[in-house]
Amino acid sequence: MRQNLHAVTLVVPDYDAAINFYTGVLNFNLSQDIDLGSGKRWVLVTPPGSCSGSLLLAQADDDLQFASIGNQTGGRVGFFLETDNFERDYKAMRSLGVTFEEQPRYEPYGTVAVWKDPFGNRWDLIEFND
């Protein structure tokens, strides 16, 4: 048997603002943007070079969903962007205005730094040791 994690929902305040950040700043690929009617869309973005593990960008449409934006994991880091070159991506992201909460750390498992997307979600940029 083979299974993959296809996508994880990320609640955002606006589809287009989220698409602009993830594709324009982080260079993710816009895999799908399908109009579902009634203001809903199926929007998948995928990191460059990845063949699975997309984000499903879901525009909030009620008070509970708006309240969860940026805090979907209770303040913890909830998303992990793996890279094959930490230094390259760290410098590029900083030059494009991505907010890092800390300097890079060198942990037994790899190099990591916590950053936030413009919606308040906490991420790790991580390059695992071989």
C-alpha cells in the first residue's frame, strides 16, 4: 500500500492575497485554482520542486474561520518548509520581506529558523542533515 498526504488546509483572509504571497514571494506553484461557485475556490499551491504536499488555500467565510487565521495550531509552528539549501532560501526569503522570528539554529536534525507568513501562521524553514 502507498499513501501520500495530498494537501493541508490553510485558512486565509483572501484567496488572491494568499496566492500572491505563496507564488510571488515563496515561488510556490499554483497547481489549481478552480471556481466552485458562491465565492468559493479550490486553490492548491505547491512548493517548487515538490510533487506532493500542497496547501489548500481556503478563504474564511464566517467569524470562527476568520478568528482562526494565523492561529490554526494554537500558536505553535504548524507548517514545515523543507529546503535543499537553507542558506540560499533563508537569504532569498529575508530579501523579499519574510519575517523570521529568530536567527538560524543548528540542531542535531538540521538547520532551522521560524518564520511567519503575512497571515500570522508560524513555519519552520528547515534543511535536514543527511
